[in-house]
Amino acid sequence: MPPLHPQWQRLREQRARAGTPPLYTLSLERARADDLAALRAAGGAPAAVARVDETTIPGPAGPLTLRLHRPSLAPGLPVLLYLYGGGWALGCLDTADTVARTLANTADCVVATVGYRLAPEHPFPAAVHDSYAALRWLHEHAPALDLDPERLAVGGDSAGGNLAAAVTLLWRAEQRPPLRHQLLVYPNTDHRPDPVEPVDPEESAAPAAEDPLLFNRHSVAWYWSHYLAVPQDGDDPLASPLRADDLTGLPPATVITAEYDPLRDEGEAYAQRLREAGVPVELRRFPGMAHGFFTMTGTIDDARAAQSLAADRLREAFAGPHPSQEGHIR
């Protein structure tokens, strides 16, 4: 085993003693229930916010539920659309509730979450199109919601980070007003049979990729197998943003990775590609951490540190001048 952080090592030992099965060995229904229960157990008590509203918005294939977490009732707050993880096959609005509340309070913005369609019932690109529809709806209806349509950001963890990156590509393609920021937490960025080469060839997250008590390469393959109707769909940049030919003009990014995560190298490779395209990027790798730590604020100290970093970056992005005033490439 790699030298996990002591807090992660204790969690791993607890899973071993309890005989916790990997999610990819369970039925989809059981995996969805166990995933949500584990997130709630590790996330700690949800923070209080001023108000939580739910509304129904039109989606590309039917209505979608949108949840708004308001840190205060002040008018004109910026908005973050946060997309939950779960490998496109697991997850729901409650999955992101604790993170959304914390980021709303600490970044002083409204955090919106949307119940996008899940695979395999609705394979790629359903989740991308639902997420994009939610962002477009927020932009168009922001004045009616007493929100600031010019201060809009998108983010997510794991598959949610993948969706956030894909949404920025669609947003740019439609030449919409520049987004303020993209928050990508250990995102999937490439579907391919071979591992992405690490940015630093002396390092690799490979040891954790085989550990059955951590998110591993079997987990990654299981999620992709549900998400893609056919493997060739993985060539589409909306499924694999790392494969996009051009990343210029995308929003400034914060990319958070975990040292012992099979998605680490592809997340860091995407950050490097963004930098090479002239996009401002802050990349932060958390040593000793494994995939999933960002949401575990009730258990892992670095989860709170990572969420604090994300909030700081969002506040800075929302406080600065609009990208169009800085010669932002469109």
C-alpha cells in the first residue's frame, strides 16, 4: 500500500474490518444507496444556510429539478452551478447538499445543483446536456431570481468535474458571456484503455489503482461502462475533455487532485493543457489523499482545506473584473 494520510489509512482499515464491498461489485440500486449513505456519514453535519429553494426547469428531455442554496438574502449574489459526482451512474441532489451549503457560505455565492439524468438509463451525452441546460437557465433567469447573471461559475467533483469541463466547452461554442471560473475536483478527463502519462514522469498514482478498498481502476472502468453507450463515444471531447483540440478561451480554473487517485494524472494533464492554451490555472494536489476526500469534511481535515481553497478561488473570481473587460479570448 502507498503511504496514505493517517486519516485515510484509518478509514481504509475500518472498511477492511467491516468487509465493505467495492461499489462496482454491487447492483446499481444497492451502489446508489450505499454511495449516498457513505457520503452522508463522512460529510459531517450540513451547514445552515439562509434558504434552500427548489424549482423545476425545462431540460432537453423533460423537466429537471434545480436546488438553490442561498448564504444570505442579499440581492445580486454570484452563482456557482455545482455538479455532483458518482461516475454519472450514482448521485443525486442530496449527494452535493453538504458541499453546496459549505461553498455557499464560504464563497458568498448562491450554489445551484441540478438533478441531471443518470446512466445507464440515460447514457452520454444526457448528463452533459442537462448540466448545460441548467447553466443556461440560470444565466437567463438570474435577474428574476435576484442573482447576478454576469458572475457565473461551474464546478463539480469526479464525474461532476468532467461534466463541468464539458459544459465550459459547450458554453464557449455558443459564444455566451464568459464564465468567471471552473472548479474541477479530481475530474475524469479522458476515456482510454491506457493510463494518461503523469505530468511528472517520475511520479505515478498506479499503486492505488489496484487497491480494492479505494477508488481504483476497476471503479473507473465500471463507471465508464455505464456512461458510454458504445466505447467510441469516449472519443467525443464532451466525454473526454482532454481530447478537445482547442482549450483557448475557457474560464480560469482551479483543479484539485488527490495523490493516490487513478484520475490524478488525467486531471493534472488537463490542467497542463489549459495552461498551454493560456487559461489561468491553479493546480493543487493533496498529498496522502485518495479519490473522494473532497466531500469528507466530517472525517478528513484536508477536505475542509480543499473546500476552503475552492471557496477562496471562487471569491476571487467573483470579485474581479468581468473577463470580457480583460480581453478574454472568445
